[in-house]
Amino acid sequence: MGEPLKSVLIANRGEIALRVIRACKELGIRSVLAYSEGDADSLPVKLADQAVCIGPAQAKSSYRDPRAVISAALAYKVDAIHPGYGFLSENADFVALCEKEQVGFVGPSAEVIRRMGDKIEAKKIARRAGVPTVPGSIGAIAEFSEALAVASEVGYPLLIKAAAGGGGRGMRVVETAQTLEKDLAEIMSEAEVAFGDPSVYIERYLTDIRHIEIQVISDGHTVLHLGERDCTAQRRNQKLIEESPSPVLDAELRQGLAEAAVALCKEVGYKNAGTVEFVFDNIERTYYFIEMNTRIQVEHPVSEMVSGIDLIKLQLQIAGGLPIGLTQDDVVITGHAIECRINAEDPENNFAPGPGKITTFRAPGGFGVRMDTHIETGYTIPPFYDSMIGKLICWGKDRDEAIARTLRALDELVVDGVTTTAPFHKKILQTQKFASGDFNTAFVAELLERERSAGEPTLQPSR
């Protein structure tokens, strides 16, 4: 049995940093924010108990610098580091450094991160746990002859994936045998440059799929799931809208997915919060494991809204060596939740990022509405980081009410001074396709293409 954490260094920025600060305050934990020069005037800096500048605005010299972060943790004598998502959150070498310096890490061990971060190893672990995986190569593909053998077994189209890739990067679809050798060489080269690892593997390319993931939380003994999130509304493999529960699963499929995720966690000895990601084949109505995110995710509030469970508090509790204190029977999924990622981007200009000063900000409110954001009137969005400026999460007693409430909240949201994607989210939610729940990962791309072909604007100009 451990002891509650007394102090935590938050090695992140934006809304997730603020989210962790708030959880720390409610638990009586001293929050120390590690920030860059580019975030000196941000809301998290103002609200943390203490704040320390760890470097210049460029992330590689601050948020992504393991030594800068660990030095701050040691200087401020914190019990643990919460990495948020992105940056160092899934960097096994950084976690190993924390372990060496005897600084706690709010997340799994370096070994688990390393094993699950290698897509080939993760696939092998999933198979040992009895979790379905996409048909394809068992290990890494090193030669064209190996790729040809896999192709003859699973058929075209194929998907070549970098073993160290993630976030929609390091993937290529191969339609025919004529381009396989060229595509294999190019993606291996790209993987070497992008991830420092040329290893790739090959899977059958599924053309009509949904992206469904299971939220898990484990104290190393008890493994719980908080139901699924459906993240099918995507653009270029980047999630736009997430919801829970999925509109397409029946009770049997839902239970199967959850049991598969829990089995995987037990097989690898997982500890803390994580997400097990699956593709769901709309045609065959079956699911396959694709990867595990060994951290808290951007869309975690969706699961919180339908379960009533604070995942960040549980993360901090587990990192202190305390048990979850819940059983699976205590997790009751109620109603429906939808999250819209609001980015400072211009959909009329190929979603180009648009940093700048926010002259007016008004957050929506009312029953069942949550706005996770670090922005405020007068805040200047820096050009150095991801363009997401907030997340709008709405809960309803059912999916129809959740959609209606989200549309109402989007109408209330005001962000003057920059162009945002909020009107685009409204457009998606108002389509018959989204309302029906009958769509796949190509849905948003097809919507954009139809409007381009018709010469219509993607959306009405934002405020």
C-alpha cells in the first residue's frame, strides 16, 4: 500500500495541463507546472501552485527535453511527473530516466511503454492474450519477398505500417502488386527518418471501418474498462468528433471489445490509464486490435461524462501506489456523450492553422455541457504547438439529446480574433449521415469532396 502523492510536476501545456492542475487542487496535491517561454502568459501558469520555465518556446528544447523536465522535477522535489498526452507521455527512455532518478511517473513502466509502442510487439502480445488482430504479417517485413508472400496470403489492398508509427503517421495503402516493391522501400525509408526505426509490417487494408477504442484503468491488480469511445469521424486519420457509447455496437460486441481490452492489459501487466484501439469492420461486423495508447487521451472526458469517474484523479491515485477502490460493477455507463475538438484552423483553407490573439471568448454552458480549454479573452495562441484550443463535451440522456445539446453549445461558443473549426463540427453533426450513426472513417473526406465538387463552401464563415 502506497501513500497519496503530495506534489506533482505537470510536464505539458494547454487544456490538459489545466485539467491535471484542477485534479491536483481537488486532491490537495501541490501542482508544479513546467512551461516554456511560449506559454509564460497562459492560464495554466496562472493557476498552478508553482510554475517553472524549462526552456524556449520550441518544444524540442522544453516540453520534449527529458533532461529539462527531470531537472525541474528534482529541483522542486516533486513525488511524480504527469506527462499529459503528446510530448514525453509515451517516451520509454524518459520514463526510464524517471525510474533511474527515483521520480514517480503517472503512467505505466518504461518496459510496458516500450513493448506496446512497438506495433509489431504489441500485435504479438494481443495474439497471446487471445485478442483478434488484423490479418497480416506476424513480425517485421525486411525483404520484398516476405511482403510478396504476405500479399499472396491476405490479398490486396494492403496497408504497410511503421512499427514505431502512430497518430496516423507512417502508413501507406498498396492497391496492386505492381507498386508493392516501390511502396515498401519508400515507407521503410520514411519510417527511418520519422521514427528512427525502419521496421514495418503489413496488414490487410480494410475499406469500410469504424475506429472504436476502450478506455482502461488499472492499479496493477484490478483492471477496469469504462466502456468504448467511437472515434470514426476523422480527417486524415486525425480525430474530430468522439462519442460514447458507439451507435453501432450491440451488447455482445460491446462486451467482447471490453473483455479483449482487459485481457490485453492483464497480459502485458498494465498499470495506470490507457486506451486499447480497434478497427471495426462494418461489413463483417467484427473487430481487430490495432494499437494501445499508454497514456491519457485527448478524448478521455467522453468516458468521464458517461461513467461519472474522474480518470485524472484515478491516475494520480494509482501513481501513489493506492488501489483503484472500484470494481467493474461500480462502473455504470449512463446516457451518451459527444466531444468536439475545437482547433484554431481554417476549414476553407485546407484546415491551415491560424494562431493569433483571441479578442473575445465565451464558453457555452448549461446542463450537461463541459468546455475543457485554456484560452481566455486576450490570450494569444502561440504558433509553436498543436492547433487545438479546447474540447467541447456534451452529455445527453440518449444520442439524439447529446447531438442537440452539442449543436446548441456550438451556437453559444464565441471565439473572436481567430478562425476555428467549430462551425465545421456543427455541419458534421447536422448531416443525416452522422445523425443515423451509419458512417465510416471516410465520411468526413467524402463530405468535403462532395462540397468541393459542387463548388459550395465547406461551411459558413466563423465569427
